[in-house]
Amino acid sequence: MKIRSVLYLLSLMLIMACQQQPTAKWPIVMPEDEGLSDSEKIYLLSERWETLSASGLAAVAELYENQELFTNALVAINEAIMKDPMNSSFHSMKAEYAFKLGNKSVAYRESLTAYQLGSKSLKQSLTLAQMAVALSEFKIVGDIIDSLLFIYPQNPDVLYLAARKYDRNGKNLLAANNYAKVYEVNPANTENNYYYSRFLVDRGEYDVAKQIISLNNSLLENKQSCYLRGDIYSSLEQFDSAAIWYQLALSKSADTTTYNKAIHSYQLAELTDSVISISEAAALSFPENKYYIYTAAVNLDKRFRYEESLNYYMTLYQLDTLDTLVGQELAYLQRKIAYLQRRKEEQKKLADSLNKVLPILTF
């Protein structure tokens, strides 16, 4: 009997939600106070997906958001927008979900739509500015950032947006002041730390940049931050540390620029074995890049690993048979290996003859 009552109540609520219009006088009635989990609410609402109103679909999106299921939330809010495309709050929700999923361009577009459709509230202005700054799109939001700064002159989020704007526009003193204010109020702000450090690196203030970016948690580092740390340590001529950070950046995704810097750093640190390791990894990732193959070959030769070096020279020669330098190196290495092979055979013969003579002498 109790189950029937609950189901009847839920059905009644769903009917009311389906009939609800975004401009209606009364709020949407949802099964939020019936002791059900978000998953149970989602299940019940999804069963009636086709009959849900735009507001009902938005409610489903919020339930998914509570569970951090942003892909599902995005699907639900898209359906809501199809039914009510002029609702600015729906576009704001879509912007948030898209941003959580890493689709910053969609997030910015939806924030702009929400701002244009809505009341242009302070919250909508702040959201649009944040999305725009994440994409380095300052043309449309420059005046908005100025107005936010006028209203909230001490708010760290607004100060950060202003710092990024001044940085982009070449107003270095204002940028430095705003970055510093955010850093003072919230030294754990990883985005501000990254861009403030990059700002300082561009001005040759490497020690301060190192201090600021070091507050970021290395376990949460993105590739950009790792790469910047590599640049900082390289500028401070701490080449072994620079190479490690470049390698950490490579662990996120491989590219030739970062490989080049990692190899160069290990070379300057005079760590030949590390040069071999990183150049071999680079050659594996970019098998037609002659620089990586040549670097591996040369440094293997330095370590007397001639046969491995020969293999790389052979690969290099096959990529460019007209390269006379490679041909000379290849011929030289082949002669060296042949000489070492003959020497090894002669030493073996000598050892065998001594083994035959030793028993006679002992006797």
C-alpha cells in the first residue's frame, strides 16, 4: 500500500512537472523530498523522458550534475534547450557542463548566448568573462571585465580576469599588480600561478617564477605547467631538473618541441645515458625524424655500444641514402665493428692456446 502511494505521488509530481512552463507562477514540483536518491530520481524521470517539459529535463540535468555525470547532464540540457531555446539559464547550464568536459569553445559560445538572452546579471557577466579568458578571447569581454573590476575591486576571481586582460594588452604594471594580489589572497590558485609565472619568465624573473609555480601540486600538473617548469629550470641552468620536467610534459602527450628541449637539457647536463634513453624514445614516437635517430646513434657510439649504434645509422641511411656524412659514419662504424670482431677472435685464439700450454708448464 505504501509503495502504491509513493508511486502515485511521484506520478502526480511528474505530471505537474511536465505541464510546468518556464514562466509559470508556481515552481516545478519534483520528487526531491521523498527520501529518494538522485539515481532513483533519474530512473523515474528517465522512464517518462519523452513527456518531460523543458524544466523537467533541466531538473534531470541537475540530478546528473550532482553525480558529476556531465556527459549525461549535457544530453539532458540539450533536450531542454530544444524545447525552450530562449531560456538563458539552460544555456548557462550547458556552458558549465561543456566546460567540465573540456570543451571550452562550446562553453564560451553558450555563455555568450546566455548573457545575450538573459538579464546580463553579475553572475552571467562573470561566467562569460571566465569562459572567454579560458579561451584567450578578450575582444568581447574586455568591457565586461572592467565593469566587474569596478564593482568587485578586491574579488580574486575578478582580479585574475583583469590580470589576464592586462597581460594580453601589454599593460605589464597592471598585470603584475593584479597577478600579485591574487597570489597574495589565494596562493593555491593554480591558473593564476601558471600565468603569473609565465608572465615573470617573459621578463626574466626566473627565481620568482620558480617559487610561484612550485606551489602547484605536481600530481595535478597539466602539460603546459610541466613545460613551463622545464623552461624555468633551463633558464636557471639547472638542466637535469629541466629535462625531468620536459619528460613529465611528454608523459602527457608527445611532441617534437618538447623532445628537442629534453634532449638538449640532458646534453647540457652531460648525462649521456639519459640522452640515449630520451632520443630512442623520441625516435620511436617520430620514426622519420633524422635528428632523433642520429642523436641515438652518436651517443650509443660514445658508450661503445657499436652494434646498437650501427642499427640506427643503418636506419638513418635508409631514410636518406644521399647523406654523405651518414654514409661516412656508417662505413667508419662498420670498420670499427669488424676490427673489434677480429680483435675479439684473436684474443680468443690466444686464450685457447694459453689454456693448452698451461697444463704442460704446470706439469
